[in-house]
Amino acid sequence: MSMDTEVIRRQFPFLTARGSPCAYLDSAATAQKPQSVIDAMRQQEEMHTANVHRGMYPLAEEATAIYEAARQSVQSFLGAQAPQEIIFTKNCTEAVNLVAKSWGKANLRKGDAVVLSPLEHHSAIVPWMQLAEHSEITLAWVNMDASCAYTVESLRTTLDTVQAKLVCITGQSNVVGVRPPLKESIEVAHNAGALVLVDAAQLCVHHPVNVRELGCDFLAFSGHKLYGPTGIGVLYGRRELLEGMSPFLTGGSMIREVTRKGFSSAELPQKFEAGTPPITQAVGLAAAIKWLGQYPWGEIEAHERTLIETTFAGLQSIPRLRILGSDDPGAISGCMSFVVEGVHPHDLTAILGDQGFCLRGGHHCAQPLHEHLGVPASTRISFGMYNTIAEVQAFLPALEKAIHLLSKS
């Protein structure tokens, strides 16, 4: 049984309440939210507002129970061993910074290397660059070809040349939509004595993720890519690693005791959640996970596969247009990017935006990847469960007309 996209679309106020038609094709940046997520957050604000882990009165205890239930939802979603392995942050970027500034600062020494690839989002690159500025660690890069294939062999070659302590790897590129072989790469990294941090911001909305099956050491994602709210992210870490790490941020809530001489940290996960946490956002994330969970992953992936293949075939037929990365649509998930000779992505997306097609133009926080591909910027189209073949069929001729108009100017 195929997924009923029209039923899904009716659950998203953004797609039904707007006065003018809008084909939202930018879910890799931020996905729209279903009504159930909006309702859950509103109910939290209206009926359950109190700070967590502090008050002894019933409302505060109720808020704490709701907040911790959200953590358990994420634990189940990722297949983590315990809720203490789930740290709430404000986004995926903060989660990666937490690892860099806590685990990285304490464990990386002169001569150690962090292994990256050009596929990585800036959020998975810059924290390690900043750490390298203040230490004598190095960054090592996995080689890729023009198809952006991240192979186990290329990773192994890189690991053989450096003293790797961490491999930072995306689960799915936010530009070209390719997925590195995660499980195999993690095994190779561990055999080389390195830990693995997975950036799953794009992956976890398009494909099931189980951290114990993968065997990764850390994993991060953001709620707003997952049909949830902004302002909430997640860091999963193996418990023994998190217990050995120092707090990233300090202040209220993350302490056990403070004296004039020093402080001691609270237990996990509060140790890494300084200050008032994103309570309502955590409720929204749990609601998004619950909403997503009603649809079988096989149906989600089959629907999105049809969208990718239809778009890929249409883009291939447009003169002067080059699809970046793989020439196999079967190797692409979630999004794809392209360039058009003589046409700037900003101009192209501005014209398409005026016609109701929401796409992204730029470097998509992935400048090393664009440098690898030999272009400064690209146009990206990305999909969610609510997108339809009809939107793709309307987009393709609109794209051709926009290219023609820009080519004449």
C-alpha cells in the first residue's frame, strides 16, 4: 500500500492555509510542521508551563515528567541504550561543538588527527578547525571522486596515513544527497582506533537510524529537519564517553554542588544541559517523532525515491544543466543540487520563488564540497513526505522558463 500524500498534506497547516500556491522544496533546510506538533507545543505552553528539575509543586513535577518523556521518545527513536545517552541541545551544530569542546579538548593531543570528508556540513568541520587553531592536532580529508562517492577503501587509505582519533562523517549529504556506507565506515574507523561522530541531520528524516546497530560513538541531529521545531537538537553519546567528559556549558541546572572553591557536576544528562532547557521544543520534537512513526519507513523511502527519480530525469533533459555528484539517481536521497551554465543560483531561485517554488541557492554551508566540485554555489531541491509528483511536474517547466529568461538578460 502506497502512502497517501494528500492525506499527509492536509496535516500541514502551511500547505493548506496559504492563500497562494506554494511548492515547498527546501525541506533539507527546514521541514514544515504537522498540526499535531504545533498542537503539542501549544498545549505545553498553555497548560504545563513550569521549569523542570527544580520545583517540588505538582505543576513543576508534571513539566519535568513531560520533558523526560520527550527524552525517552528520542532514546527509542535512535535505539539508544538509556535516556542518559540523550543530550538536548539547541541544534545539531551545538551538539557537534559539545563533542569538540568537551571530548576533543580533553582527548586530542599533538599529532592526533580528526578525519573529515568534503561532504561534511560546516557544522561538522569548523569546530575541529577551531580546536586545531589552539592545539597541534591535524585534519585529514577522505578523497572522493566527482560522483562524491565516499568509499570504505578511501576512508581506510586516509586512516592508514594519520594517527586518527575521531572520524566525523555525515549520514547523508545536505547538497548531493549521497549516503556514505555508515556501518562499514564505523567498523573500519574503530579498527584503526578512532571514535566516530555521525552527523545525522539529513539522514534521520529519510531513513531509520539505530545507534546500537551502527555502533557509532556520537550522533547528532536537529529537530527542525524532522518535522519538529527549531531550537532543539540532540546529541547521542555512548554513556561511558559522556560520563568521562567535562561540561560544555556551565551555570544553573548542570551542577551538583557549588562552593567558593569550586563545583561538581550533576549526573547525566543534566551535566550537559546548563540553564533552562528547551522544554517546549523537546515536547515538539517528541510529537514529531510520534507523527513520523505512524508511517512505515519503506513507504516513506519509496515515495521519496519516486520524487528523486522523476526530478533527476527531468533535470537531465535541460540543456546546460549539470546535476552535481552521482549520475545514479538510486544513490541520491532527500535532495539534489545542480548548476546551470551562465546562470547564478541566487537569480534562479529568486525567480522561481516569485512563482511559488521554494528552493535554496548558495553553498548550503558546504563550501569544501563545492570547491571539490569546482563550483562556488548551486541550486538545491529537497523533499519531504508532503511533496508530490505534481509539484515536480510543475517545477520542471518553470525552471526551464526561468533559465531561458536569465539567459536572455
